[in-house]
Amino acid sequence: MTPSHLGPTFSHPAGGRLALYPPRVPIVVLGMSLSAFLAVSYVLCVALGLVAQGWGLHQPWLQFLPGFTWLSFLLGLVESALYGWYSALVLGWLFNRVAAAWEQTNEAGGR
């Protein structure tokens, strides 16, 4: 059994134990991942809008990407990436702050 002050651990295949605390989100990796996800989603939506023009699939993007027109495809792509980085900065920073505070609480003996 793992002592409670060390937090959860797991066995590493090469032997030994690795502590899981403090959990950290690498903000750069999160920013790149979210930006790529939103950019791919944007491109797929635009492509589907070109294939099925009568469906109006691009309409939801109008609320998230102001200034979106068919001529400003690159602007929409840049805005998608920026929204990904904004989300990563806010969510990553919040997660890391809460995780650090949680770790300090655990070290102090409270749960």
C-alpha cells in the first residue's frame, strides 16, 4: 500500500515507482493540440459546406468566427488556431494552479 502523503503511484515497466503528483498540463502541447483540432474541424466544415452548399453547415461558425466569408478562409483558419491557444492558456493555467493548490492541501494533511 502506498503511503497517503506520497499520493497515488504506479509501477513503471522498467522497475521502480513513479509518483503522479503534482499533475501538470504542458500548455504548449495543449495549445498546439487544441489549435490543430479546431483548424481541422474548421477545414472539414468548410469542405463539407462546399460539397453540400444547400445545407447551411457553415452557419454555426459565424458566431465563433466573426468576419467569416468564403473569401476569408485563411482568416478563419487563423482565428480557429487563436481560439485553440486562448483555450489552452486559460484551461492549462487554471488546471496547473488548481493542481498545485490541491497538492499543497494534500501535503498539509487535509483532503
